[in-house]
Amino acid sequence: MNNFLRQLHQEHQTAFECPPPYKVVAFFKRLTGFLFAEYSTVDCSTPEATEAEFHNIKAQLKSLFDHGGESKSRNTSEMTDTFISKLPAIKKSVEEDIEAIYQGDPATKSKTEVIRTYPGFYAMMAYRTAYIFFTNGCKLMARTISEHAHSETGIDIHPGAQIGSHFCIDHGTGIVIGETSIIGSNVKIYQGVTLGALSVKKADAGTKRHPTIKDRVVLYANATILGGTTVIGENSTIGGNAWITNSIPPNSVITYSPKSQNTIA
């Protein structure tokens, strides 16, 4: 074996220590279908079938952890049980997001429509799932799920972000939510919004780089909010195309102006 093939062999050995992305995505899709019947590809119309699918999902998850990588030298049975215990909370959180989308968009006729057709549902199902992986030390698996959802929906939510309940994504294409973003409850966000960092220096990786959005804020299309110390106060409305790098007090209305992009109306 020449040096090039030897190098490739070593790289493949290293990569094989982590679950391959397609297996992680397959688990996420199956989990989505289990928690939300509108997405299911498995018949769970009987109690026995539902219980059997639950055990299949649990076994599939354990096989991912058993593969190694981030779970190497850890008790994979305990890891599996910890994640499985979070399923009711994941479903409840996503149901609250579905409710927020349903109430926030006059175009939708039912929650079933939200689940079947709205990218915001899929993005939040991925985020709520990936967040559990991320906060339990499986960051690569979490990123695999979030980037799968990104490719499917055009919505890029880092699994390290902290997002409160009843999060409404309307349309959604082009949304970017950075790793250290903190978002309160009952926030509504439209397409093209960026919650980003003012600095992309590697040395700042361990700092809070992304903004904080308080409760009941509306962020309209293409608003850009940057910086780890930037706070958007509760009950505020940020208009389309606004560029914000400073904190905004509660109950503000910010509109874009060619002369002054941060105008309190």
C-alpha cells in the first residue's frame, strides 16, 4: 500500500469511529415520524405496533451511541435512557411551536398543515432534538441533524442556541440563528433574519457572540442583529432590513431607514 492509500485508510478508520451521517439522519427521520404521525412511514395504528416502534427507535439510538465517537468510553445504555426520557418534552416543545405557527400565520388552515408542509415545523423538530444531543455531549450528532434540517428547509439553527417556547417561524428561508443566541418565549421570526456575531475570530469561540432576543419580539424579513451583548427588549418589533448592533429597549419599534438604519419609531 503506497503512502496515499495508507493515508486514506487511516482517515477512514478515524471517521468510522463516529456514526455515519446517513444513520444519524435516518434516526432523526424515524423519530420525527414516531412523535408526529403525519410524518410516519411506519404503521403504529395498534398499541402493540406503537410499543414495537418505540423499542425499535430506542435500539436504533443505542446502536448510534455504541458506534463510538463522542460516546466512546461512556455508558451507552444510560445515554440512551437519558435521551428517551426527553421524548415527551421534545414533543411538547414542538407542539407549542406548531401552535405558535398556526396562530401566527393566517394562511394555515390546520396544525396538520403546519406539520406536513411548513419548514418551520421540521426545523424546530430538528432543533429541539439536536439540542438534547448537543447539551449531552454529542455535538457532532447534533450538528449532523441541524445541518440536515438546514439543507431541507433553508433554516440554519445551531443546536447550541437557546430557544424558548412557542417559537414561530413564518416562511423561514434564509434564517440563521447562531450558536450562542438566546431567544425568549413567543418570539416570531420571518425569512432572511440573521442572529449573528460581530466577530468571527477563532479566539472568540468560547464567548457569547450572538444576540439575546427577549419575550414576545417580532423580527421581520431580512433583519440582521449582531453581537453577544446586543439585547432586543421584550415586546419589541424589528422591521424588515434593519441592521442592529446595539441593544434596543423593551416595547420599541425599529424601522429601516436609508439614512439611519436603527430608528426608534
